[in-house]
Amino acid sequence: MQSQQNNWFQNLLDKINQLAEQFGLNDSQTNTFRDFVVTTARYQYKVGSKSGAGWAFKKAREEQMTSVAPQPVTT
């Protein structure tokens, strides 16, 4: 898992550096751009994870409620 995370992060940094070079940004501008993109990506990841976890817990509760719901008595 750590390797996948590092690869994703490294790919992001590589793309940022490519764009910074393409646009002719100096080191200070590149660092500001990198900080902005990484901070935004981290925030979006946290929001997405929180939303995903909330959805998963809600779905699990719904499934639990339907599985323990009383069944009609047949005689």
C-alpha cells in the first residue's frame, strides 16, 4: 500500500514539475504551485474518504436493518 501511495504522489509531483517547466515557472513559483496542488489534493482525498466511509456505514446499517427485520408469520 505504501508503494502505491508513493507512486501516486510521485506521479503527481512529476506532473506538477512538468507543468511548471512548461510554463517557465521559477523555483518560488513552482513551490507555491506544488503546495497549492498537493494541499488541494489532500483536502479532496479527506473529503472523499469521509463521504465514502459515511456512505458505507449507512449502507451497512440499512442492510443490517433489513436482515433483522421481522419476517411475516406463515401458518
